Amino acid sequence: MNALMSDRLSRRLRVQNRQWEDLNQIAESLDDVVMLNRGNPDLPSPPHVIAAAHKALDEGRTRYTHWQGIMELRRAIAAKLSHDNKLSYDPDEIVVTAGSQEALFVTVMALTDPGDDIVMPDPHYMTFGRALAVAGGRFVPVPTREQDGFVADAAAVERCLTPRSKVLVISSPHNPTGTVLDEPILKDLAALARRANLLVMSDEIYEKLLFDGARHVSIAGLPGMRERTVVINGFSKAYCMTGFRVGYLAAPRPVIEAMEVLKADVSICSSSISQWAALAALEGPQDDLTEKVRIYDERRQIMMRALDEMRISYVRPRGAMYVFANITPTNMTSVRFCERMLRESRVLVSPGTAFGAGDGYVRIAWLVPTERVRVGMERMHDFVTRHTRGTASPRQRS
């Protein structure tokens, strides 16, 4: 079969996926594994969202919709962007997608020509690289370091620009590190984008999941940036709606027009039932979200305290759902650490190499019940202690 597949699909697209698949297969063969690896919220979808899905079914709203999504939802997204992010978009500048994953893919395919360079801080969310491989673009990583908070400032990005640089990808809050880009950093990046004539993809899927007083700022709202930015967001993380598969993007009308054929050919439209549920998420009460953030913060604190006790360093996550922990004191690669801890201690975390240049790190997600988070971190503590006797590492960085 591989002989019939393109080089892009048979080799480049499978490297990172193989790591996930191998570890998940091992986990399936074991009992009582604490799953701290996936970005799949365990908390329930809001009741009014579930009720809206039932209502849509009862009313027979089961046909195709407009390829950009139902007008009611696009208007609600436009209102949300205006209220929350101070961004002005018409409903015809919004596309409802099958999760933010499809939004990422469609945007990369629409913006990228073969040979284009796409610049992105590394470690990074792997979907971007896979979409680029399909589009024929080239991923140009901007290395980030723990000692700098995993932040790529404008100077670091500029050093990585090439004559073929076309798109800058930013993600805040960031997966896998939990970094939140503050406004001064974003202003410098915006100035660079204008100066270098770069388009910007802004992944804002975790914008509602903030801690320690962090504030989300969309780069599209800065001067001169709306016309060169695609904002990507969705409902999976904040509203615990991963299975609904509904996200969205907002962009200037010429970009939207370039996406029409591709989006329609990929999925025709997002699930009609999911779109009505997403509308309820935006227009219904938001107190459920406040409670979810409180629960996530409790779990985050448990993880940070446990890592401090292990003397495992990390950058304090101010957003998203993850801690990116430095496991170099164990003298193991990321994949080896994950496999051994899974087999020996029944805890599964994600290798940093699944996110690009992250060897020596693991991503730990707090998306299991709080008591299971405690159990998982206790087991990890025992594992790390056994494998780091006589060594020490710096504590977390703020």
C-alpha cells in the first residue's frame, strides 16, 4: 500500500502520529492507566448545549447548511468577536468549520503555495506541520527555550525569516506549553508582520482558559492587522464540545472567497446539529465556563506542586490545559520516558517530540477527574524519584 501513496503521506505525515499510536496501543493493553496525555476535556458539555442539540434533532434540522454555516451562528460569532475581542467582522467573513482542526487545515491550504515558508514558534501544535506538508509549503521553526518562557519575540522570528516567508503562525494560549503572549510581545510581532508583509494565522482556541490574571489579546485587533490575519477558534475546549466538531475562522472577505471550494469539498458544511448547539453555547449562560476554569485551576495547582516536589522544572502555564515539564534529570528521551512511565507506573503523558523540537520534555494534561490527577502525579513522583536519585533540577519558572 505504501508504494501507492505519495512520499508526503507515507512518510512525513506519519512520524509524529506513530508516537501517539504506539503509546496508546500500550495503554490499551494495561489496566488502571491514568490518561494525562490528550487534550480531550473530561467535564460535561453545558446542559443548555445538550438541550439545543436535542431540540435541533426534534425539529428535523438535519440537512446541509450553507458552506459557511448557519447565519444565526455566524451572527453570534461576529457578536462574540466584537464583545470579547474588539474585532469587527461581518457574518460573511466567518466560516463555521468541523472543529478548529479543519479551520487550521483549510486556512493553511488557502494561504500556502508550494515553496512558501511558514514561520512558527517551536514546539508547536503538530496539525500545522502536517497541513503544510500536504500544501507543499515549508515549516520554518522559531526555536523557543524554557529559560525564555517558550516565547518567540519579534527578534527571534525575524532571524528566521527567508525570502519565501509568507505566513506567521502564532498560538496564544499555547499548546503544548501553556504560554500566553502579552500585548507588548504581540505589538512587536504585529509590527514585524506589517514590515515583512506577512500574513498571520492566530490560533485562539484556548482563549477562555486563563489563569493567574492572564489576559487574552487577539493580534487581529492591533493596528493594521485585521486585513492580514486569520483568527481561528472553536467550541471544543472552552465548552467541552470536542465530539460536536464545531469551530470557526474569521478573515477578510478575499480570504474567505479563496476557501469556498476547498471547504465545500472537504466537508460540505459542519454538522447542522452541532451548529445549533454552538449557537446555544454562545448565547446561553456562561457561568458553567467559570466553574470549569476553577476546576482546571485546581488541577493545575496539583500538578505544579507535584512537579516542584519532584524538582522537575517547567514554565508556569498561564493558559490552556497543559504543563510542559522538563524531564532531562531522568536522562531519558521524551519517548523513552513516556513508555517507561506507562509500563512501570501506569501513567500516560505525551512526548515533547510529538510537538516538534521538544525532546527532554513531556506534555501533561489535567483533563481527568481531579482525584485521578492526584493519583497520576503521585505515581509520576515515585517514577521520577526512582530514576533521578542523586540529581536535581531547577524549579518552575514564572
